[in-house]
Amino acid sequence: MEAIRDIDNHLVCYADYARGFIEHSYQKEIISICLPTGGEVMFKKGSCYTIIRRLDTGQFYVYSHHFPGMGSSRH
């Protein structure tokens, strides 16, 4: 499984590209997702959101961006 990171280099999840399997942990909870081809999931962390979509080529499209007007400032 390979790490997927957001635009701020925070760990979002681990992914198995061949099987479409995604594992996301937050505090003490672990979420396991098996994305079908064309399926997508969104994770939010701080001021970032990351969208992961499974492509029919056995890869994932990853889009990570800041929420409008929030930038990368830390509070």
C-alpha cells in the first residue's frame, strides 16, 4: 500500500492501486474503503480537501486543494 498525501503533505490515507482499496485512519478509528472503477471519496483535514477517484487503468486520480479563502494558515 502506498501513502497518499494532501497539498500540505499531510498523510491522507494508504491505497492499494490494483484492488482499489483505501485505508484512512483518524485518531483511533480506521476506515476501509474499496472503490469501484469510477468511484470516488473525499477526505478533509484542516483547511484542505482531497478527492480520490479510481480510474479504469488501475490507478487513482488525486486532487487536493485548500478550501476557498482559507489558505494554508495554521490556527
